[in-house]
Amino acid sequence: MEAAAAPDGQRGGEDDRGGLRTALGGLTTRGRSFLAAGVAAAACAYVLGQADLLRVGLLLAALPLLCVLVLHRTRYRVATSRRLTPQRVEAATEARVQLRMENVSKLPTGLLMLQDHVPYTLGPRPRFVLDRVEAGGRREVSYRVRSDLRGRFPLGPLQLRLGDPFGMCELTRSFHAHDTLTVVPRTEPLPPVKLTGEASGHGDGQQRALALSGDDDIIPRAYRHGDDLRRVHWRSTARYGELMVRREEQPQRARCTVLLDTRGIAYQGSGPDSAFEWAVSGAASSLVHMLERGYAVRLVTDTGSCVPGEGSEGFAAAQDAAESAGLLMDTLAVVDHSEGAGLSRASDALRGGGEGLLLAFLGDLDEEQAALTARMRGRTGAAVAFVLDSGSWLTGGAVTGAVEERLRLLREAGWTALAVPPGARLPELWRTAAGMRAESAADTYGGWA
């Protein structure tokens, strides 16, 4: 992204008196020292009656004042632009910022210093010294930024510092252009193993939630702006008291819902290597992996919020995988701990979600929340839970017995539940989950035989 701007100080609306006051405030230590020495010399010359000393004092005081006047009257017209490549990066990955400064006036500039404002998490504040820039000339400089933390970080405004050759005065001009660097969670490529019974539709699943042939689904839905009025279902409209339309015949893609537990009480510790960051990174990896396999995906948190929240019942379309992944990653870049104590809102959001694969990344669970999570299994084609014991992540110890008890409860409800020890890698857990699902399916078929 490029953004061009002109310094605030070059606009005609600036008051000359205020500008002169600002210029006097830009006196450097050297300039203030010369001014003070000149005033002192003039005062001593008046007391002692020394004309030569008075001339020296006037010279010392006039030099910084002359520099202030010259800078105040300087009318450089300077345009700048900033290009950020890329605008979205993973944590611990560098991005490159390119600055371009162009002198669009008819006069050459003096010594200039460019300074860009960046948050401290991205590194030190970059500063560049530019020598004389000819009329119509341009200069390009660049620097790199890197963050180990997720988030959205503003870049700018860019400041241009003007100085005189004697170093008596420095004036700073600010630009208005800003850019935003989005640091998303780190993702890991997951193995292309199949979680049996994943979902219905065009992906790896085998069922369909809607009819693929024959008449339209007679189950109506609420009228949406742009729907054809010829599809209004009048009987349902009279029954529900609002305009209802018939669903159009449409094949449904395989679906995957990723549940991310963000409760603050469910995680201990902070930082890039904390349990919560592992859960966020795991959710990001799962979403990207399922989108690449052609699934329609959505992200649900314990607060009940659903991303993208629009489209086909809240699922991101797989045919726009790049755009959908960008939206989901932007959401995960800024996700933080919630103040909630339970998962009831997430359970309500998942209710009626239909068949599909449910992937859950959970923090510490008490007995009540474990029972509630077990009931979320519902009508899902498969449900896989990655349960983190944040206490063991803090101490580096083994998974506690309480966590094993919660896993047993989830498995009895039909979940494929795995404990996540400190430092675990999601690809290995992913393979383990696929193996557990395959063994469970083999046992089930063997029992039926």
C-alpha cells in the first residue's frame, strides 16, 4: 500500500506567528548556547563599555536567530510514500517497509532526517539521514520489522526533520499517512490424513445436508434482501408472522467448525510460548488446512461469536479460500482472553449447526464445563478435542490426572480427545487423532459384524 502526503508545516493555513514560535522552540542545545552567550556578552559589553565585546555578542546571538528565520521561511514541498510488503505476516516473520521521499519543489533541500514511528514490539524506531536532494529528485530507504506477538500494529506517522548547516535549529514536520501491519498466528502444515466422518458435501465427507436433486427443500428460511419474491412461502409466512422464502436447491460443501476456548480462567501464563498461544496457533493451522482441502469453515469462540458470520449459515466459502483465510487470520491476530467463565454461549452457537467436523481447542476444564463440552458432540460427523493443561505448560510437568478424567468423559460422549503436553506439535497430534478415529471406526464395524 502506498500513501502520499505533504508535511503539515507546508500548508498555507498555518499561522506565521505560530510557525515562528514553533521554529524558536526548535533551537538545539548548540543554538540555545550561542544565544545565551551572545546575550551575556552584550550585557557585559554594556556594563564594561566595550564596543568590540558588544559586536561579538550580537554576532553570537544573531547566528541562531538567523538560522531560525531561514528554516521558518523555507518552503520545501516534499511528498512521501510508504510501502509495506507484505501487509499480513505470521508471528516471528519479517516484513519490509520501503519509504520514498520526493522533492517536488524547485529548490534543493538541505540535510534531512526521516523518522518513522513504529511500536516498540516491532523493533527500534528507524531513522535515516538524507543529504541534499535536488529539485525533482527522490530517495528510497527501507527497513524491516518483526514481532513475536500477534496483533495489529500501526506504522506512522512519518516525520521529516529539517536542520540548518550549523546545527542551530531543527524543525520536525509530520505526515498523516498510516499503515497497519497485521501479525497473524504461526501456522504449521498438517498431514493430509482423513478424520473419518468428517463432514458432508463436496469435500471428503459422504453425506449431504440438503437435497441435491428433486424439489426444493420445503424448510423455509427468513426473507433476505434481494430474494426473489416468487419464492415466498406464504403458509410459513402466516405461521411465523414474518416473510419466509423457500430454500433454493444447492449442494452443500463439507463443513468444519473450529471452536477456540479463549476464557481467561482456562489458561495460565502468557507470551509466545504459552498454552493460549498454542491454542490460537492450532486453530489457525486447522482452519487453513481445512480450507485447502475444500471445506467450508467457520470459527466459533466461547463468547458465541462466529466468523465469518455471513454466507452459508456462517461458513466461509471454500471457493474463496484466500479471502476466507485472510478474514479468519485477521480475527485470530487480535483474539484475546475473554472474561467468560463457561462454554454455554459456544454451545448455543453450535446448536443446529448441522453435520460436519468439529475441532475444539480447549483450556482447563472443570467437571461442569467438560460435561457441557461432551454434549456439543450432537449431530457432528466427527468431533476432535485438543485439551491443554495450562498448569503443566507453566511448570513443564506431566499432564495431571484431572485432565485425564476430562478426556475420559469426552471420549465416552464420542469425542476424539487428546491431551496437549507442553511443547507438543500439532502435526503429530493430528496424526494421532486420525489413528484414534480409525481404531474407533474399526471397533464399531467389528461390533456390528
